Amino acid sequence: MSTSAVSNRAQGTGVALKDSRQSRRRTDNLVGWAFFAPFGLFFGLFLIWPILFGLYLSFTGTTLTGAGGDFVGFENYAEALGDADMWRSMLNTLWFTVLSTIPLVLIALIMALLVDLGLPGQWLWRLSFFMPFLLASTVVSLFWIWLFNPQLGLINDMLAPFGVEPIAWLQDPQWAMHGVVIATVWWTVGFNFLLYLAALQNIPEQQYEAASIDGAGKWRQLFSITIPQLAPTTALIVILQVLASLKIFDQVYQMTSGGPGGTTRTAVLYIFETGFTGYRFGYSAAISFVFFAVIILVSIIQIRITASRRPRS
Amino acid sequence: MTAVDTTTAPVSTTPATSRKPGERRFGAGRIAALVVLILMAVTWLLPFAWALVTSLKSEADAGATPISWLAPNGYTLEAYENVLGEGNIPVWAFNSLLSSVIITVLTIATCALAAYAFSRLDFAGRKWLFFVVIASIIIPPQVLIIPLFYQMLAFNMVDTYWGLILPQVVAPPMVFILKKFFDQIPIELEDAARVDGANRLRIFWTIVLPLSRPILSAVAIFVFIAAWNNFLWPFIIINDTSLMTLPVGLQTVKSAYGVQYAQNMAMALLAAAPLIILFLFFQRQIIKGIATTGFGGQ
Amino acid sequence: MSDFHRLSRRTVLLGGAAVFGGAVLGPSLAGCSPLGAEGARPLKFWHLLSGGDGIVMAGLVDAANEANPEFHAAQTVLAWGTPYYTKLAMASVGGRAPDVAIMHASRLPGYAPGGLLDPWDLDLLEEFGVTEADFPERIWEKGIIDGDLFSIALDAHPFIMMYNTDVAEQAGVLGDDGQLVEITSPEQFLEVARAMQQVTGRRGLSYGYLGDGAQMWRLFYTFYKQQDAEMSLEPGEPAQMDEDAAVTALDFIKQLLDGEIAATNGDYATAVAEFVNGESGMFFTGVWELPTAVNAGIPFDAQPIPNLFGTPAAYADSHAFVLPHQSEPDEAQRREVYRFVASILKGSFDWAGAGHIPAYSPIIESDGYADLVPQAHYASAADVLNYDPPAWFTGSGSDFQTYFAENVQGVFRGGDSREGIQGFVRRLNVLLAKPNPVA
């Protein structure tokens, strides 16, 4: 994150580009395309073409069974915009994103700050916090469905001494989304933790030394040096986390199937249900693009916010 | 994107171990921090512990109230024997391994070649192509499931290994990460070889790739973990139980004998075991790999 | 591609062993080869039956495998409801579907017309001894879509009433034959229920529905059809429903859920527990809870839900065998599927043990079945059963029941019946306005 590292990099790239330009040969064209071709084949077949094809599908009434492939114009989009279930799934997605991103950033930061103190047992801390990230969503869901079991679950059992009545974590409309959020935080916070830890270790020692000499205490240093130095990392973690949270599907499909009463049905789940359970591929493709637009919108808003906050150097 | 620059720098792959001076003075604070850290670690390990204990109980004990860490009827490996006896788990583990390895190899091969082209070869349309590849990072693969499935129907690839593997090979962020790395390799190293008449592929193979080992292993680790754990696409494309991967099989196939808690946890732990064991052995490399590719990879 | 496929299948066992290492895997290797005797054709059989049903089905499959060296059917159990039907549709459209599967007959309209299923060949069925004459008319007909037979029912599983015979006796509502007196009106039912409530001191009736659209729908549709009311769902047209009959049914259910006769907010599990613990006299439930009641050891009998509104009617569904669509069906393989299904049907006596009414009439007409109590006491429900109104979105585990719950759960808890049913009709009209995706 230090400015010197950035400028070094920029310089290196510049030299490389310049040199390669000088040594350019006519064969570069052929060789370049040949090198790109294998990736390009996958890229074209499994990313670009599906986008174009999906766009086409969204203007048709195509179904899973292949029936009804007629061109229907903007009918699917018009239906989507008036579909209360779709808007609800979008709102659920945004709500999940808000609920999950805040703890996923804050807890990761706290974990990283604590581990960065250099207390004994470094490997153990990293292991504990990061290990869940290595699990498949299915394993995470099996774990948490069991932990959240109203009668046999460890969570309710541990809350009982505090006078908490058994909670139907995944069956109660009030709690289901929170249950999914808790499981998600446990699962993925280790990733953000590692990113923070790497960033912390890149903060130059001299800054702390200088602050110490000036008489700044540890808490002072935390807020005057560490947190500001981490700002670019935080911005990136937030952006990536929001993008990751928006795409949530696995946990809700496996833990709640979108229920109870649709309270945890997220956008990707609705796309899946519309397409594969409801058979309506064309409509589902249209919802995909509406969702895509929402993602781009959220990204633009985020980049705007980040850009306006970032101090110019 | 400054963070990407620094984290992809080869320097940063060696984690700083030096500690801030003067910390020892805050004894009470450090003890408080240690307590908090221990509490958090215990919280994070608790689900594993509970799953493990449950999996070692008999079904009767696992489903008994009030719940307990103890097993009145004694701990047993029964659940593991039953789960493995069904015969599905080894098949799914094999499918996971096979598909993840092929995906990793193909991804590394295609992305490294493309990244090298973007880094070193001034071919026509390079800038434009690079822009398209980078821009595509914003597309969440989740929104492509419908057209992609339809396409796989047309290719007759539903319920095949190919259908499972091929769409997972596209990883534009990895091209970006690798290009950044290749950009830093001094061009002089290649120039010398070119004077000797080596062609591009040879240079790539004998000079660039060996120099890129750290980043390649980082990318490989990231891609492998992602492929091993991927759920949505394998779930959509595979219906044949003998072709399922671990996460999909675990979610899809149920026991004819109803919900069995100990067996559920035994299955979950068996599915989790390979990566966790791998992690215990290669903790440093994996953490490094994730931290290196993290920003670009998500 | 197929070479790749075959090659890797062959190495599956080795590869699996490599992943887990010898120690853990050691005891399991023997269990790794599910294939049967030499020369037996492996059949892939999907179903959604677990718990008690699953155990009985596993027994039927084993018996069929043993009796027929020609095939070896391996069952795969998927999660009940939407996940199962989603996967089945995806497998069928992918062309490499399982050889045979069990579906709810009520789900056929959402599968058969779209080409997701292959029709059964009546001649081949007859060759294996299965004909139309072997099935009750309503059950057989439910398998026919546009003139082709798409499903062969294994059973009918109606929504019925169990009652505690001790409680009934003490309440003085047991007839001379040891069975509950005939109840013919809503008022009489309330009286009987109150009498039983006096006896138990807890509830007269157990019925759980909270958060369970299927349960709400089953009872509602029983009382709705007892009024001889029709419901028709034609795509492109508004839903045809007899609103007054619906309101009558809902109002009556509300009367039952008064907190005394039956719990106002009962869920499924609580209702089961209540009845098997003797805390209530009667129990509205599916036949599949029979083993639960038997295992609880309480004195009980069962019968169709009493005809309170004039027309005998029972809500029901059937587990039925279907042929998921295959792009290149292998004739010899299909033959073995017919042999398998015929064998299961003929051996389906045990299926009655799980509470279901076997659809294959020779079983029902056998001497052994007449002695089965209480199964024989509710077998008559098979003659008056009513499946969900056919539409591509109705049936067991479908969204239809979810929509019913969304609009009617509030009614069950004391809301306005007419408003609830109108909300449901509005929701149906939205669905009917959409193009039928399987037409």
C-alpha cells in the first residue's frame, strides 16, 4: 500500500512495455493470438457467448422443455419490473448484503489487529479463523443446520442459561436471514482476515516508531496510523465483499430453500427457481439481466463513494 | 487498484514477521487481547468440535435431549462406517479430485499463456482484448446459469465431466494477476534467450514459467480450492449421482432412512477432510496463495 | 466424450481410495460395488421417499432384485419436494435421466406435456401382467395425459382421520362394531370432538398446519370437494372456483381451530405428538403417519375423513412410476424397467404397512389385506379420492401449496375467509396469465 511500491511497479511496467515495443516483430501478431487463443476459446464459448445468448433468451418465451421459443420483445422485462416476488428477492439480497458485509469487515479487522499483535500461537489463530473458508458450502450448511436445530442444536442450548427461549433459527421468518448471516460470517470472515493481516504487515514500522517518540499511545496509534493506513484495503474488502454477498445462493438454497415464506429468497435463488423449477428460461434470463443491472448500479455507487473518500496523493 | 499492485508483488509473498517494538510494555492489554483472541478462536472452532463429537455418537445419542457433549452409549465409528459403506463418498471424492485437478491445470495453462501474450506480445487488438477480459471480471457467473445450461443441452454435455469442467475454466481475474506478475520480470532475461534464437513458447516455458513459480502456485491453490468447493454449476449440470462432486452429492442424495444426525456430520467431516488436511500440511503456502490472489480472485 | 466418461467410471474405486487413504476406507471397500449378480442390468431408480416410507421401499426394491436376476435396481433418494422435482426435470431434459422414478401423480401435468417423461407402452405392460383392469378407475386415469399413460400408480395416499378408540369409547361415540359412529354433519362433528375433548382434558382433535401449505391444502380441499364444488385452472383463463364452498370449508376449519377442539397454532410435529401421546381423540393426517401411530402403541383406528357436506370425498395423491425422458432409450433396458415396476407392484403388499393404499387391486382384494387393520378401514377412500386440480404448477410439493399457505394461513389463525380465498385466487390468476411453460 506504500506509495513507493506503487511507483516502482509503474516504472517496471513502463520499462517492460517500452522494451517489448522496441523488440516488436511481425510475428508478434501471430504468436500473440496463438498464445491468447486457448484462453480465448474458453472465454468466448463459456462467458461471452452465454451473455449474448442469455440476452437473446431474455427476449423470448423459451422454456426448459424447449417449448415457446417465440420472440416476445420486452414482455419478460415488463413482467419482471411488475413482479413483486422479484423485487422482494432483490431486497432480500440487498438486506443480506448489508447484514453480512458489516460483520464480515469489522470482525475480520478485529481478528487481524489482534493476531497482528504477535501474541503466541500465531498458527493456531490463523488456522481457527481461516479453516472454515476451506469448507464447501454444503459442509457449512450441514454444520449450521445442525447447530441451529431448535431442539437439538448447540446454539439454543448455549443460549438457554441466559433465559433465551428456543429459537427456530431457520424456520422463523424473523430469524432465518440472521441464521444465514451468522453461518456466512463464520464461513468466510477468514478470507477478509487474511487480506487485512497481509495489509497490516505492510505498514512501515517507522510510522509507529515516530508516533511512539511523539508520545502517542497504542490506541492513538491504532486510530491515527493503523486504520487510516488500512483505508485502501478496507475500501477494496468492502467492494469485494459486497459483490460476493450479492451473489449469495448456496447457503440459502441449502439451509432455508429461500423460506420461510420467501424471507430468504435471494436474487440468484429466484433466477434458479424461475428457470429450473418454474421452467421459464426466457423470463429467468430477463431477471438475470435485471439483477446484473442492480450489481452494476451498486458497484458504481460504491466506486463513487470510495473515490470521493480517498485522499488524493 | 493499489492493493492489487502490492499484493501481487513477489516481495509480499514473504510475510513480515518482525513485530512492533515496545509492545511488551502493555502487559495487561496484551493479556486482555489474548483472552479475546482465545474466545474468538474457540467460537470459530466450536462448530468443528460439535460436528466431530456428534459424528462419533450413536444415532440414538446424537438425537437425544437434553443435548450433551458426552455419549451415554459410548463413542463409536459407526456413523463413518455406515456413510462409507454406502459407497458414494469415495466416488464423489474422486469426481471432485478429477474435476478440480483438470480445472486447475487448464486454467493455469490458458490464463498463463494469455497473460504472457498481454504482457509481452504486441499483437493487433491486444489493448481492446485486454479491456474486454478485465471488464468481464464484473460479470457474476451466477447470472449466466440459464444460458449456459441451455448451451450445454445443445452441446449434449449435461451430465458429463466435460459439462462439469469446461465452463469452470474461464478465470479472467487470473489473467489479470498473472499479467501483473509477468510485467515485473525483467525483459533482459528473455532478450538474451531471443538472441540465441529461442522462440516465444520456449522462452515462456524455460524462462518465464520457472521464474513465476510462486504466483503460479498461488493461482493454482486458489483455483483448486474454488473448484473443489464449487456448488452452483456442478449442482446444475450433474444429475447422475455417479458423476457428482462431493458438495453436490452431499446436498442432493439423501438417506432412505431419514435424517441421521451422526451420519450427516460424519459425511460433512469426510467431505471437509481433504482440504483441511492439505491446509494443515501447507498452511503457509495456502495462506500466502490466498493473500496473493485474494483481491483479484474474488 | 463417452470414452472419457467410461474410462473414469472404471477408475472410480481406485481414485476414491487414493483420496481417503487406506485406514478410513478399509472397511468400506466391500460396500463400494453396489452392482448385483453377473449379467444383471443395473437400473437407476430415483425416488423421494425417506423415513418409514424409505425403509419399506428399500425392502420392496431388494425383494424385486432378488426375484429377478435379469436386473439390479439401485435406488437414489433425493430430498422430498421442490428439490426432487427440480432435479428430475433437469435430468429429463438433459437426456441422461434415471431409468425409472417415482413422482406424485398430481405433478404429471407439469411434466408429461413438455416431453419430460416418456409414455408407458401398454402392450409391454400387459406382457408383464399389468393392465388397466388391475387399478381403481380414478387412480389409473390420473396417469393419462392426452391419451397416453405416463404414470403407473404404486399407491393412493389420502388424507384421513385416525381416532383413539379408548377416548372414543369413553366419550360414548363408539358404535357396536367398535368403530366410530357415522358422522354426517359439521355440527355433529363438533359435538363428537367436544365430547372427546372432555375425555382427554386437552384436545378433541389434532391437526397441524403452521408453516405447512400442504397440510392446509389437504384439509381444505377435502371439505371443499365434499360440497361437490369444482375447481378448474385453465391457462389463459381466470381460475374457476366456488367461492362460497371455499368460504364454508374455511369457516368450518376455523371453528375447529378454536384453541379447545384443536390447537389454534398447531404445527405438524406437535399434532403428531399430541395424538400419539393420547392428548386428543381424533387426528387429521396422511396415511403415511400410520407407522408412527402403530409404533406409539396407542389404541386407535382410522377411517376416511367423515362426509360432513354431502359428497364423500378425500384429498389424495399417488406415488407413481414414471419414465423420465431419455434421448436414446435402450429397448432392452426399458424392458427390464417394465419387469421391475411390475415386480414392485405385485409385491406391494408391504407398502400397505407404510399406511399407503396399494393401487394394484389384486393386493387390495387379497385375503391378507382385508385382515389389515386399520388399513382396510380406510381403503374405501380410494374410491372417492380427489387429486389437485390439474395445472402445470399444482401438485404435492409445488408452489401451488405455498401460495395457498401465503394467503390462507392467516385465515386459519382467525382471519377473514373470503378475503383469504380471494387473495389465493388472485395469485392463481397471475400464474394462469403466464404462458404454460410445458404446453
